[in-house]
Amino acid sequence: MVINLFDDKSWFSLRPLTFTRPVANLRIGILTIAEKWGKHLNANFGYLTQPYLSNKFQLANSNLFINGSICPDEELLEAVEKLKDGQVLHAADIVIAYHASSVINYHEALNNLERVAYLSSYVKIDFPEQIFGFNDIELQKDFRLLTKGKTSARLSGTNTVLGDHIFVEEGATAECSTFNTLQGPIYLGKNSSVWEGCHIRGSFALCNDSQVKMGAKIYGKTTIGPFSRVGGEINNAVIWGYSSKGHEGYLGNSVMGQWCNIGADSNNSNLKNNYGEVRLWDYEKENFRKTGLQFCGLIMADHAKCAINTMFNTGTVAGVSANIFGAGFPRNFIPDFAWGGAHGFDIYALDKMLQTAALVYERRDLTLDETEKEIIAHIFELTKEYRHF
């Protein structure tokens, strides 16, 4: 079976996280949204996304199109599998999935195909803060999906495990650490490692080839994506993968993209001093949007980095390739390709950014290829309007 995951209008409201990817490539729980659908349906998948992303995230040869911002569950899967050619599954004006004989967008599907109404609830991601907001629900669903019918590997006897809701993939290791599964499951991915003296509370996922450094304190509803390294204190955060928060400092109610780095002793606030509602920068509104949340920390897009001792205000959005340093609190919206901090910003020149990105890839034995460079260059042009320095 082959499916395509399409972007709806949520691609725009999920920026800056989606500047570099389709919506279905976002990680929430343990897997990306596309991986969830693929595993549930035993299907390969492609993407119907923005033209400048389509060389990397290619369209598959399939007539089944599924909304990339919607996470699957058993009832929804059954409804999608029942779709016939020429039908569209929808909830009010939201297109969930459609079966078409040719490539059409979701607007055309809703207007031209036979409508099938879906009346049950479902998880849909429209804004960045919903990624950490729904992470516990999705982590528990992914845990059941990935561990069903499988037997966990054994952890070293030097560890203390509370409860039995833990699953250890082949090659995962941990020593002299505590794992509390009484509030939620803990998943240790293939070849991941938890170093000595860590305290981890579920729900928690450490994806393949990632490390938790010595003495880390990690609270529930947290996901560390693959090929990442973390330390310090983390609470209800999602890290896509290939990123580092390797030192002391606090990260809470936050989302980090890919190829990010947080310097030593850096912290984000997740609660305003007046306990008021947090607002986040919205690229569509070109202004700050009310989130309805009291706790909301840092949204950091791909390739963004900060130096040691950086302090982020409550509800800060850092765009693609933002490079932040210096004393004081930088502003709550740090534009894409910004270079600086509270003292002011300059433009992070594209050629210099690409030189750094190439070195970052080399450290992981990867190559920054022309497709990646073209995407980054396109985003640089796309985001010029936000850099009023």
C-alpha cells in the first residue's frame, strides 16, 4: 500500500517549524505523523507539499491522500480504509482524507468528490504549541503501536525502575539511573543510551541513537528525537532530532527542530511573572497570537542555535537559522536568519550559514547536498520581510 500526506492550511500556521518540511514530517509522540500512518497502514508514503519542498519530500504514486496534520487512531483508520475511489472523508470543512484517480488538492476534493462525514473526535496539529500540548497523548499511542507483540530488552541491574511500563529496544543502554513509569510509559529506542545518575519520569521517549547525559532530570510528556544529545532539566518538550541540548539549563513546554543547538546554562521561561496567557508570534497574522496557555516556552526552528547563558522569554519563537547570543533577554520573535540578541540583530548571511551547516552535517557523517541548500536559500528569500534590522 502507498499513501500521500498532504499539507492543508496548517502548514502556514505551523511556521517556522514547517518552513523546512511538510506538516506530516513533524514529530509528535515518538514518530512523525507520516510514520504513524505508514506503520498503522503498513504503507509507504509520499508528500503533497509546497513546491520548493517537493524535490526532497516527493509525491508517491498513490490515489489515497491523507491530511498530514491529523494523527491516526483506530476509529479514524477504519474510516480512512473504507474510503472508495471518488470519496472524501471530512469533518465540517476539514478534509481528513480523499481517494482520487488523479492528483488534486484538498479544496478540489471537498468540492468535487462524494462527501463522507466523520463525526468522532481526532487529534489535529494546527499550531506549534499543540506539539508539546498533545505529546503525551501521542506518545502513549505510539508506545502501544511500536511495542505491540514485542518483548523488551533488559536494562542493567544498576538502574531503578518504578512500575513496569518501560520498553527497551535492542542496543539501548542505561546505568545507575531511575525510571518512573507510574505516570506514563518510557521508551528507549535502538542504540540509545542514558548515562549515569539520570532521573527520568514518563511519559518519555528517547529515540534511536540519542543520549541523555549524566545527571539529567527529565519530566513527563517529553520526546527526544533520533541522533540527539540532551542534559540538564527538560519538561514537556519535543525535539525533532539531530539536535543538542547537552548541558545544564532548563527547557520546558517547548519544541526544537532539527540541527539545533542550545548552549550551556541556557534557559527558557515557560510562565509569565503575572501568570497571564502566553502569546506566540504568528507568521500569518504577522503579529502575536493568543495561545490560551499559561505555560508555553520556546519554539525553535531548524538550524537555530544559541550561545551559552542565553535567556529566552516566555513564548519565544526563533526562526530558521536564527543565531542568538549575548546578555539579556532577546525579543519574543527572533526572525529567520537573524544574528544577535538583546543588543540587536543583523542578518545571518546565507553563504556563512551554509558554510556552518555543512560543518554540522559533516560531524554526523552526512553531506549538505544541493537539495538542502536550495531549500535553505528559498527560505532565506521567503523570510526577508521579517528581518527589519
